Amino acid sequence: MKRVVLTGGPGSGKTVVSSAIAGADPARFVVVPEAATQVYSAAKTRWDLVDVLGQREIQRRIYHHQREQEERFAAEQPQKILILDRGTIDGAAYWPEGPDAYWGELGTTLAAELARYDMVIWLQTAAAIGIYDGSASNAVRFEDAAGAVKSGEKLIKLWGGHPRFWKVEARASLAEKIVEVREVIEREMGL
């Protein structure tokens, strides 16, 4: 079982790219959906609408839901490559007291979480090139364009220590981004 994480700030195309790749080759790939969107949608709120205690509680739920989903998908479809719409490390960018407190709270480390994944592809948010729809395409998204860029910068720092870390810059055409991500996955996974 291989696990490929797509990470990046809001509006970087993680959901569209992962769905397009898996949809074009369902015999080889399966998408693990974004846990944060699921948890916030179920709670009928967003990160910016809850207090610090609520932010911590929701981030804990997201972390555990993410791990649960990864293990379930891996067990149900062991022959497929999991394409993850975010990974467990993403939550550290949203923990109120920062990443070190996040690891301590969850009883893990950055190194342990990086080791869970075979490859990481960071996608630059389209906000970096002036294309950003805010919450229009995801109702639980709260960042404005500057916030989306800042989130992406935090994530590149958190994930950047992975030995198989790739960056894909923003494109005016999402179709070009899909092609580039698929090429990286196929090349790096020897497909």
C-alpha cells in the first residue's frame, strides 16, 4: 500500500486534482477524502467560528478521523495507491498554539507522521496568482486570499522534511496541474 499526500493551502486544487487522478484510473488509485471538511461539515461550523477550546477539539477529531480513514481505505483496497486529500500533519498548521503543542497533544511527532506517507506533493494555492473563490467552492473554508497563501507557507514548512517531497506551482489551468501531479506520481511510484 502506498500513500501519496496532496497538501497545500485552501484553493490549491487538492480535492479536484485527487478526484481527477483517481477517477481517470480507479483500478490503480483511490481518494481518501479531506477529514477537515467532513468534521467541520458535521459540526456545522468553521475554524474561525469556534473558540480556542473548540479549535483544539475539532483538530483532535480531524486527526483521528484522518488516521481512521487511511487505515480503513488501506484495509479495504490494499492493492491501490491512496491519494490523500491532506494528511495528519496539516492539522499542525491550524493548532492554536502551534505545531509543537499539536504533536504533544496527540502523542506523536512530526517525524512519526512524516513516516506514515510514501510521498508528499505540495500544491500552491491559486490565491498566489490572483485566482481564489474563498468559501464558494468549500463552505467550511474561512481564509481570504492572503490567509490561503499563508496556510500554504505553513504547510510547506511542515511537510518539507519528507524525503519524497514535491512542489507543484499554481496554474491558471487546473487541467495542467492535474497532468503535472499525475506525472509526478507515476514517475516517483514507477508506474
